[in-house]
Amino acid sequence: MTDPIFPGAVIGILGSGQLGRMAAIAARRLGYRVHVFSPHRETPTGEVANVEVRAAYEDLAAVERFAEVCDVVTLEFENVPRMSADAAARHVPVRPAGSILHTVQHRLREKGFLAEAGFPVTGFRAIRSEAECRSVDEELLPGILKTASFGYDGKGQARVASRDELLSVWTNHFGVDAILERTVDFQCEISVVVARSPAGEVTCYQPFENEHVRHILDVSVSPARVAPKVARRATELARQVAVKLELVGVLCVEMFVTSDDELLINELAPRPHNSGHLTIDAHVVDQFEQQVRAVCGLPLGSTRQRRPAAMVNLLGELWDDGEPHWSAALRAADVKLHLYGKRSPRRGRKMGHLTAVGDDVEQARALALQARARLGRTSPSLPPPA
């Protein structure tokens, strides 16, 4: 068992987006210093960190110099190259470890790990050639074809209904390692954020229920509107995955709830998750403070939820007609605004989020959607403000 890393120490973060920003805020609130490393300047994390280092992830000498002045290094997102994590690990603990990055950065490795460990997953098949397109089992169709690496928010995936369509899509738009996953008849999608410390302490947040628009997370509510036995099973699955991975840090386990209340694990993300942002305003200890506690070897905090809550994302299209109407959104006393400090809005880019709390999730969800609608533009799938 390693000694705890106490406040006053330096936490290094590889990656500089909004997840790193919120982790840095949590770390500084606890009294840590934060150094951030990424190829970008004037970043969301850099705005709140003590030190911002700009260099390519592939510049391993720069990564090592960065790590030498840190006491522990953690990850802002899972697409940091494994070689960068391994370079940092030559000097300080890197949590989660590069071996976990290796597993989750490639969907075939990730699904293979889950299936071999006996976790429930949807049917899948590697697609790496025209021959594999032509010979795919009909039971996997219709399905979702995804790039094996570097896909997020719906990027690098397409729905296919037949072998001919699979061949056409793979040949014309993919041409690289891909995975075909059978379409799932599900009633909802949920996610569980789990934390594990170096001492093996594990704690889970109760499941978040997630709604997507154009493959991008749009709304999350907590507690998830699922049967109690489903919620218990979901948290137990997340705990088991964290233990099997030998995780140190925070992990999000995304799952489908099928029409007969079974669970299928969809994806893993070894860092805080968009669906868990509502923990900042609704829980005793939020997912970002939990990340700091876990990677520093401190006791994990309470995941108790104070009130039902909902989170809605704010995407760049809200700026299409000018600056959103912030005062109008904040008229409701139970609504909180979080902006990420990104300088240039663009359509589909996550610029911030709103969180609302209520007496139940339906009330919280309605408050959050109404507040976003008052900002200006809103998705056509969302209701108008009350």
C-alpha cells in the first residue's frame, strides 16, 4: 500500500479540456497545486491550473520533464497516448495506469476484456477486411459499425442493416479496424461512476439516466428511473469492472437497460463523465473531488445524493444568434450554470452545462430544460419553457 499524497502536493493532469478544468477546481479547493500538460494554449484547464505546459503528447522528453515536478499524474480523457502515460510513470504514479488506457482506447480490446471476464455485452465482431464484411453473422444485423479507436460523441460510427450496406460503409468511410455491434432493444441508457483507491476502497454513485440527441449526451437525471434491482445490479457491475481493471481513479461504466430489465455494458471511460457533472451540485462529494481523493490515496468521499437532479448540456449552437441570455436561464433559484471557458463556440461543441435540483427527477429535468430554452436557441426535440 502506498502512502497518501497530501494537500500541498502537485497533481499533474494530461489533457486540458473541461473535465480537467473541473478536476483542477476540485484539487485546488482541497489545497493541491495543479499542473496541466497538453498541445494547446489558453485551455479550459489551463485557466484554473497553477502551471500550464504546452507540448505534444508524443514529445516524451517534455512529458518526463512535466512528470518530474509532479507527485502524481492523472488523465483528463482516455485518448492520451499510452506512451505518454508510460513516460510519466517512469517518475511518478500515473492513475489510472497506462495499461487501462491500452484496454479502453480500442473498442475491440475493450469488448474483448469485458466478454472474457464474463461481463454482459452486446454481440460484436471485428471488421478489418472486405471478407469479414461479407461473412458477418446475420444475427449481428442490423448493427452499429464503429471505428475501433478514437470515437466519441457519435463520431466514427454508422448504422448498417445488411452485409452489402456494411461492406459499402466500411469500404467508403472506414477502411480501418472497426467493430460491428448488434443493435440493442433497450428502454434506456444509464451510467455508473465508480472510484477505487490504491488501498482497494471502492465506492459508486447511483446510476445516472442519459438521453442523447444526435449521439451527443443531452440530458442526464439522477436517480435513474429504473427498478431498484436494476440500479443495484448496475452499481455492482461497475464495482466489479473497477476491481478487475485494478483501477486507481474514477471510471464511468455506460450500460443499456434492455426491455426485460437486463444490463449490457456498452463502453468504459477511465475518468469523470459528462453524465456525472450533476454530482457537483447534487451530491455530498462530486465525481471530480472523488477523482482527486482516489488518485492521491485519500479516503473516498460520500456519494450520497442530497436532492434529485438533472443536467443539460450547452452546445455551441446556442451562440448562433449571439450571446445566450444568461440572466433568463438563471431566473430559477434551483438552477446552476457551469461554463467551461472555451473561447470559440461551434455547433456540437460542449461549452457548458446547467444543473437543476427538484423534489423529483421529473421536476428537476423540466427546470433544466426550461432554463436552457430561455437561453435562446433550443433543440427541436425539447419542450418550450413553461
